[in-house]
Amino acid sequence: MATKEDVAGENLERLNENLARVEALSQRLIKALSARNPNNPTLDGPSQELFAKAAASYWAEMLENPGKLYERQLEYWGKSVRHFMEAQQHMLQGQPAHDADAPEEDDPLAGDKRFSNPLWDTHPFFHYVKHQYALNARAIQEAVQEVDDLDPKEKQRLEYFSRQIIDMMSPTNFLGTNPDALEKAVETEGESLVRGLENLVADLEANNGQLLVRLADEKAFELGENIATTPGEVVYRNHMMELIQYAPATEQVHETPLVIFPPWINKFYILDLKPENSMIKWITEQGYTLFVVSWINPDATYADVGMEDYVEDGFLTAIREAKAICGTKQVNTVGYCIAGTTLHLALALMAKRGDTSVKSATFFTALTDFSDQGEFTPFLQDDFIDGIEKEVEEHGVLRSFIMSRTMSFLRSNDLIYQPAVRSYMMGEAPPAFDLLYWNGDGANLPGRMTVEYLRGLCQRNEFVTDGYEMAGERLHISDVKIPLMSVACETDHIAPWKDCYRGFRQTGSKNRTFIMSQSGHIAGIVNSPAKKKYGHYVNTDMQGDAEAWRAGATFHEGSWWPRWEAWLRKRSGKKVDAREPGDSEHPPLAPAPGTYVRKKAST
């Protein structure tokens, strides 16, 4: 049996080992931070003018109605003092703050998974911290709501940034007020904190000093091995993209090939994560010759690449090469997210040129009318866009981490703070989750293209108003007259379905179909029929606005994929013998998923 001296000796030895690890990690931490290449500070928050206006408006309101101010302050002070006295009383009496088995009345954070540990309700200290945080959050929210004379966009920005402050200041984000992390540290004799520091240093080293929380175990996936495994070949390559032709999965295929244009903000293999939910694999199994564009991950040499380059050397070139390989006069097309927006531009340009190479087009979560900027309003005002212009002037590209960080802050608790708590405080390894692995594998954006997109399309909304200038033509959404389908997603916060619908109604096509899938920007699209998970809504009457369409829509169980395939089949011609990738003029250059997809973004 081990003596007390033996146990003490083992603990001391373990402590010394952990201290040595911390010292080594501290040196690595300093080195990683010294390599940091920071972004333009304008991108870290709004101009101080916004907060100055808000403060002036708030105090003007309070001076007009001082009683309201006193009432608010007295209520806040009173509740704060009461929380403190109750905590003291429970601690002195050795009593739990609340019975864990009974629901607490007036708990503003009930159901919030951040506060699921029973100690938040039973321990007097944590109970006090939780309720004081809720009180502070409410005070900030009410102060923002009482600011009346701000421009609506400025008010929306104020609400967004105040929400970020509330989320950031959650007691769960700090070790001393997070019972889960403290319990784990005690249970592991501090080992969890050392592992957390190792995770923090590793993340900083992997991103040149930028703090980007890893959401997935990157070592668990290898492109072409256990992710993006559908067989195919790169059959064409230029400075903008690799064109992948996938191997047939049936003896015969429809004559008209299908070309998919994924967004270039992320990598194309969101459509080919694993066999059971791969849209790419499913399409080949339905009997189609499928081409998918894999975009280059640009570096500073692409600084002058603009939207026209994506259209001419990406969209139009891919369509031309697919036609040549298959010996057809037309193709069907798909554009996802920003590639759907740009496919609209390409189709308008083709219409101006009398080019009839595209028989039909389908858009996945694609915006064209940016009159309502939705949750992106805080980032589409001049101070932020000015900052982006300075950023791309310096680096040639909009570095991937800036876009990734922006997207993550729209869901900061789920995509920033909770993953950081698990990794850095709890010392847990990130999960082996393919979707999160893809999410972290971002791409840079060329400087010129970024500014053209943000200024001309997002801010000035030219494509649906006065027209967007490109390649010597003025392009308008009404120029697009071929058969169209748009698929939007019910809870999409990146491309809200109502905004997708509003833009889609402005096309010049008389043959158009709109579908709304359940779920969000990714899960609503990558929705395999085999999963039997999310349903979809259909309404052939598009004469009214989005609310009218939704009111008249019929819900259908299951994925929208088969409904889309039936629509596509009518526009894909007769069956012909299956085509192997490439031809004599297009020899295979590399097996799918190709080489461009493997290039990592710069930080």
C-alpha cells in the first residue's frame, strides 16, 4: 500500500513535469505570437463614431426623461445588491443556492447549454455570477433598445456589436467562473489546463500567430482517402480552376452534361464529404455526366483578378470545355452561394452575346438582390469595406481567416467561445467531424474581386438596379431568360431564403421553380435522401412576395434532391453510353479531388 509520502512524492513529480511543460509551451507561445501578421485594425470593430452617436442619443433621451434613468439604475442596483446578499447568506449558512431538482423561477438563462452544470444553480458563488451576468446582459440590451434616433442600419450594427460584447463576457469564457473547467482541472490535477495550453499554442502556430480555434481534428481526414473520395479526373486546368469530370456510375448517362460551380470562399468538397451524403456521388448514380469546378486558392499574385476573370476564365471556360469533351452544344449548370450569384452574371453576359450554351441553371442559396443585407449589415458599411480595401492593398488578397472569423461571429457562442472553452480550458481534442474539417479549410479571395463584389453587388446592388458593368456590357438580372430553379434554406443566416426569393423573382425567365429546404446554408443543401432528415416546401405560384409564397407552399417530407433531379432530367436529353473522364484533347491531369483543393490559405 502506498504511503502518504509516496503519494505526495508522485504529486510533486507530476507537478514538476507539468511546470516544465508549461515553461516550454510558454516559449513556443511567445514565438508563435511574434510571427503574427495582424489584419487592418478597422476590421476588428466599428468606428468609434457609432458608439459616440449611440451614447449621445441615449443620454439625450435620459435627460429628457431623467425619471426613467433613475428607475433603470435603481432596479439594476437593487437586484445586484440582492444577488450579493443572497449569495453571502447561502455561503454563511452552508446552504445550496437553489434546489437542483426543482426548476428555478425567473431564470433568464434557463435552457442555455452554457449553464448546464448543476453548480450554476446550487453553488452560491456560481449562482450569483450567473444571475449577475444575466442582469448585466439585460441592462446592455435595454440601453441599446432605448437608443431611438440612430439610422436603422446603425441601430442594427449597435445591436450586433452589443450582442458580441454580451457573448464575450459570459462567465463560462473565463476559467475562474467556469465550474466545468475548474472541476476538470481538479479531477486531472491540472493536466487539462496544460493540454489546453498545448492546444492554444498549436492553434497559434498553425495560423501564424492568429487565434483561430480548430473546430475539427485535422489529422483525422485526408483528401481523396476518407473525404472527397468520389472517383474522377482533372480534365482541364488554368490559372483560375481545375475542371473535374467524375467517373460514370451507370452504363448510360443523359446526353447533356451538368457543370457545378461551388463557392470559392470554401473548397468544393462540401458536396463530396463522404459517400453516404455526397451529392457528387449521388448525381453520378442518377445517370449524369458531372463536371465540378475546383477553384484556385489565390495568393498575392492574384491581387488584380476580378469578377470578370471568374466569369471568363472560370464559368465560361468550364462550360466550353465540358461541351467539347461531351460533344454537345449545351450544358446544364449549378451555382452555389457566391458562385450562384456569379452564375447569374455569367448567364446575363451570355445572353448579351447570344451564347446559348446553357440549357438550364440551378442556384443553391444564391443572393442577387442585396437591398436587405440581413445579418451582414454590420460588415457591409463603409468603415468595414474601407478596412477591407486597405487589407487587400497590403496583402493582395482578403486572407481566409478574416472571412472565417466574420462568419463565425454570426454564431459566436457555437463557433468561437464554446469550442475555445472545450479546447483551451478543458484540454479536449477537437472532434473528428468532416463538416467542421471542411469549414476550417478556407480560401483567400483576390483583392480586386473582393472589392468589386462588396462595392458593386452588396453595397450598390447594381445587378438588380441600374445594371452591373462587366466585359463591356451592362448586365441586369432580367437578362437571364433560360429555365431556372432556385433552392433556398429556411434557417439560412448567410443567404436568407426571403432574400433569395426576392432576387429570383426579378429574373427574366418565364420558366422558374423555387424550393425552400428545411435547415440552413449547408445542411439544407447537403441533404441526402438516404438520411430522411429534412423536408422541403414547394409552391408554383411566384406572383406574390416571400410571405405569400410561404403561406401557399406545400410541405414534403424528405430531401429535395429527387424533385430537382426530375426537373433536371427533363432538360438533359436522351440516354447515351457512359463517358469516361476526358478525351484525346483532354487527357487526365490528376485524380479527383485534384491539386488546387490541397493548397492551404495564407494567414
